[in-house]
Amino acid sequence: MDLTWRSLEDSDAAAWVRLMADVEAVDKIDEHSGPDDYAKLIGETVPEDTIAVLDGDTLVGYGLAFGRPGAVEVNKIRLIADVAPSHRRRGVGTELVRRLHDCARARHERTFPGLRLQSIVPVHERNTDLATVMTAAGYTPSRWFFDMRAKLTDDLPRIPLPEGFTLERYRPEFSEPLRLLRNDTFAEHWGSTDVDIPFWEAHFVKTPPFEPTLSAHLRDDATGELAAFVLTQQFAADTAARGYKELWVADVGTRTAWRGRGLATALLSTLLNDAKAEGFASSGLSVDADNHTGALGVYERAGYTVASKWTHYTLPLDD
């Protein structure tokens, strides 16, 4: 098989969207991709972090290595890759992973060369081909995440906001206090690091896919401090493919001093009911199965149920 291996380019957007549609048709993960998703995907990388696999003029595989700002002890670089169903089980995935390890090591040298290096590959439970490739490459399952969904129907739970707190919907002047709140509430979460301003703006509060009118926080009336927050998104490609709007909950957090008082549950309930009124049919989110803050229970009380599972496969790349 005579394949061409090179870096991804801006001009690959349409080919990448077609490739992801072919992958979704077989894997049925219920994730859909458009040009905006591609632009965001490669916008945080340099060409050396990416790989395109072509059979003639057809993009049949891709991969990239990226990491969040900040790292402590271990630089955890996430690898994302897919191979067209027509080219699976022909050694393409194995070679793609090998080359991605080189990309990860190069990114590591540019960012946190003094730390240990670990690669992480998220694998959906339906993508058994990718799980096989990762196991053969020496990866081991290390963490599990649930995708949860709630149907926004007439019997959606409505949990009142607690007294002594004021709900404030997102406005640009809240961006920096929310970033600091997010970093504080996620400080003890597995794999989480503080996000800097550029990453925050690009991944959390940039429109689209950010939904500012359905993102909010609760302010403690007594202290004036932000106590809990919810940030939401809507992905255009998913809406177009499904024929209905889904509100994706990107992040939920409560500051430690206010936990155990139902703030996140009540805030999320309010926003889901608002979303229903605005024509959203469902809501989705991802949660760490071992989250120590009780997030799974928060989401279940708000009406979510587990829809599918992801496994994070990890491998040290220090050698």
C-alpha cells in the first residue's frame, strides 16, 4: 500500500470532514464534525504536531498531539487519531501511533522538557479497532469517563436556587473571575491543570460554540464571591446531523467552601429548563467516573443518565 505521510494543512478541512463522516458511519459514536471543528483542532498545534495519511489524493487517516498549558511532574500529551474504515486492519493505525509518539516527544521538548512524559489516548467503547491498536502499542487502560445525556422534556426536574445566592448569566466582564474560579474548583481533579487566558478564551468562552445566555454562575450575596458556575456549548455540526439542538455542558464547578449545598445541581437545573424553553431537545456532558466531588450524583439529580463510556489509554514515553 503506497501511502503519503505529511502534516495536516489548512486546505485539508473538507477532506477531514469527509473522513470523520466515514468514521462516524461505522463507529456510531454520535459525534459529528464540521469545518469549524477542524479549524479549532489544528489551531492549537504546529504542523510538526500533526499527521495526515493520504492514499492518492484521499485523506484516509489523521493524528495530532496536543496538551494543555501547565504541567506538574508529568507532561500529559493527548493523542487523537482516526483511520478510515476502508484502511483499517492494514497496519495504518499502528504506523500512525508510532509517528504520533515522535510528535508527542517533539512537543514535549518544546513545552516541558524537564518533566516526565506520558501520552493519553481517549477511546470510545464502540471503537474496538482503536482499542486493539492501543493495546498492541503497549498502552493500558487507566481512567474511565461517562458521556451522560438528559432529554429536555416536560417532566425535566426543576430544582429551585438556594436562598442567599444570585444567578448571573455570562457577560464578558465575568470572563477572568470565571477562569480563576474554574482553576480553583478543578485544582484537585485528575489530569487537570490551570488554564491560561489564551486557552480559556479559545476553548471556554469563544463564540461559537460557546452559549453565553445558557452559561451562568451563582454569586454569594453575603461575600460577593462567585460560588458555582456552569459553562455550555452548542456544536453546529451535531445540530445539523441530528436535526435538533443539544446543549453541551462543558464545565461545572463549585468552590470548596460552598460544596454540599446543592448549588451546582440547582444552577444546572435552571439552565436546562431555560434551554428547553429555547428549543433545545437534549443536553450532554462528560464526567470522570472516579470524580471525588460527587459530580455523577449532581448530574443524575439534574436528569442525566449514562449513555456511553470512554477509556483513557496511557503509556509513558520517557525513553
